[in-house]
Amino acid sequence: MTTTIAGQEVSVNAEGYMTDLNQWTKEIALEIAKAEEVNMTDKCWEVIAWIQEQYRNENPLTIRKVGKSGITDIKEFYELFPNGPLKKASKIAGIPKPVGCI
Amino acid sequence: MSEPKDAPVKKLLLILSKATIENVYACFILANGARMEGIESEIFYTFFGLEAITKKKLNDLRVATVGNPAMHIPTILGGMPGMEALATSMMKKEMEKLDIPPVDEFLEMLTASGCKMWACKLAMDMFHLEKTDLYDDIDGVLTVGGFYERAAGEGSHLMFI
């Protein structure tokens, strides 16, 4: 299905996760972040870029890997993206919902 | 009938009473998984569960090879010297492949995620454990009543492991 985010046609799934990373722009990310009640700081953007890189390299995401990314630690990650950091960050980054349990 | 969305799980309180590695990991993964979903989580360590936060023991937890039919080996073999260690090291290798951290690192992950951890006072007295014997970053020592107080509120769920 498609929807309009930040004035652009975007393919999303039923839960609102983007299905084509090529369509992702910072404006779209900002609008998703607003809906998810995430305040996008410089650090948030760094984390988003790192997450997209992992997705492009087909590395499955876990909280542990984020903690070892060298960009943030686990405590800060929870503060940057409150209430479900991995899911929210993935949604803002325009990648599918993480499927792991850790 | 109310819809599930009307009564979301807000807080998960886990009681860990055992120290075999499969029970400890089940507890940690549930507590961590709750935090990942934006659900509050707390763990009450009681009885043998205290070993999971006892500094000298937490990295030496074992899988049970005796009395565990899911091992699919004869009980007499499970009791042979070294079997527990062998099964444990095999399990740890598999877990590392799935990016499941060792116990000490998992405890760090949990505290960093905001999961609260409490040691059971009665069990500590029984095993002659002092606060200094326990993992430094636990949130405190509680009685059963104190733990139940923490379960107050709508959307709180208790789970015994």
C-alpha cells in the first residue's frame, strides 16, 4: 500500500513501516519521528544512518549490536528513541520492523 | 469483551527462582524483550535465582543434563562427569551465534535498558549472602510484600520462572 508522508508518495506496510528504502528522505523521517514522538537530535540522525547501513549490508539488528556500534550505548539508545527504541528507530530509518527478540 | 488494545501490558514483573541457564535466559530475554517494546520490566531474584546475580557464580551457570527429558540423552549419561559443562558450552556457542550475550553482559544490557532488579531478602538470609556478594547495579533488596507493591497499577503482570 502507499501513503503520503511529507508530501511524497511512499510505499508502506500495514504497520506504517516503509517498504522501499530508496524512497526515504530526511523530511519523511522527520514526519515519522513526530508521529512516534521522537525528538530528532544530531545523535538520533547518526544512529539512523548506522541502522540504514546495517540494513544495506544485510546485518540483522539487535539491541546488543547497537550498543557496540561505537555511535551510542544501550542506555542512550533508550533515551534517544523512548518506548521501544529498535522498532521506532527502524521505522524512522525506513527499514522493515526488526524481527529479533534481543 | 474489551479489545486487546484497550488493556495493553504496561509492566512485566518476573520472579526468577531457578539458576539453570535455560531458566535464567528465558527470564532475561522476556525482561529485555519487554523493554524493547516500551513495556516496563522488573526482575525479583529469589531462591536459586539469586545465583544469576551472585558475582562469583553468574558466569558459571549450567544447563541441567539430569532430570531434563528435552536433552534426549539417557539420565545415566547426563550424570557423567563433564556432561553438564559440555552441554553448557554447546548451548553458549549456539546463543552467541544468535547474538545472545553472556550473563554478565546481559545484566549490563538489562540495567541500561531500564529494567529494575531486586534481590529477595529472605533468600539472601537463607544463603548467607550480603549485598556486596551481588551484582553491583541491582536496585535493592526487597521482601515479597515490597515486590508486590511494585506490581501496583493497571496493566501490570507477574510471571514466575
